Amino acid sequence: MISNEEKLSALFDGELDAAELDEFIDAVSDDPMLENKMSLYSLLSLSMADRNKAIPINKNVNTSF
């Protein structure tokens, strides 16, 4: 059996089947820390998908990616 940490990674790699996804969603809804990690992974994934659309939250951040 794989851990929720591994399932989280598998989720973003598109490697969970429907049953595993349902099980993982139940686990996330019962675990606020896991829910926070999933949110952070989502933000990271979105920012890596299109770096030109990432918006810096600090005006002093160098935006020349």
C-alpha cells in the first residue's frame, strides 16, 4: 500500500486510477495537512506549467525567468 504522500505525487503525475483517486479525495477531506500539501502542489504545478503567467507577490522579485 502506498502512502498518501506517494498518492499525492501520483495524482499530479496522472497515475491514479478512478478508485485510487476516490480513496485519495476521502483521505484529503479528513486530513487538513494533506489538504494544504495538495493546495501547495497545485500552485507549484500551475506555476511550472506556464512560468510566464506566474505573478510575483513581491514587487522586488526579479521577473526575468
